[in-house]
Amino acid sequence: MPTIWVDADACPKAVRDVIIRAAERTSTPTRLVANHQLPVPRSPWVQSLSVPSGADAADNLIVERAEPGDLVITSDLPLAGDALAKGAVVLTSRGEALTLDNIRARLNMRDFMETMRASGEHTGGPKALSERDIREFANAFDRQLAKMRQA
């Protein structure tokens, strides 16, 4: 069975809760990776992995350990690109599927927006996570889990 890897530092708690419930329900190995220890239920399926503070420490661990067919949950586009290159499947915390077909355009837009911000432009951040966003994530996540179980 593939493993679910969660970039947990930036993953909203409501989304982490959906992931944990699904991991328990489907007996899917799940690793929440963060720069600090996260509270998780006692479970043979869910584990919190704490990495040292530092730029990209959690990302590096996920990329190092992810296997082809694993599911990575992240909104970090460089991490998503690296995970896709290793053959992992990637969903954002809003349930958007990132693929080898769309990651390059997303990275280019990210770089463009960083350039705009560096020049003093105020671009704003992502909108707050809504109940609808959580439902959309849960639905996309359940569909992906079903695909993983069929493989």
C-alpha cells in the first residue's frame, strides 16, 4: 500500500483531520512531516515526523522517502514538482491535482508573483480556507485513495 505524505507545517488543521480520519478508515500508512511534533492519535497508521528547523527540511524528508505511487499533500509547488518527478501523486490542501502536465505553469506563475512582490507590488495571499474548500479536498482525497487501493 502506498504511503500518504503530508507537508504538515502549512497544511490546515481541518485538512489534516480529514487525512487522519481517512488513514484510519482505510488503514493507509500516513506520515505528517513538520518542523515540530504534531499531536496525532495513537495509531498504527498515522505518524508525526518532526524534522530540524531549517529551510525545506520537511520538504527534503518527503522527497527523500516518497516512492512512486505515494500520495503527497502539499501546496508547496517546488516540493510538488520534486515529488511528481519521483512518480508520486500530488494534491494541494484544496484538493487540486498537480501533475507533470500542469506543474511547470504553476511554478512559472509562482516565480512571476515572487518577482512582482519583490518589486513592491502587493499581490495578496491565498483566500482563507472555507468549508467548501475542505469538502472539495475531502472529495478529491477520497477519490485518490480509491485509485490507490485499486492499483
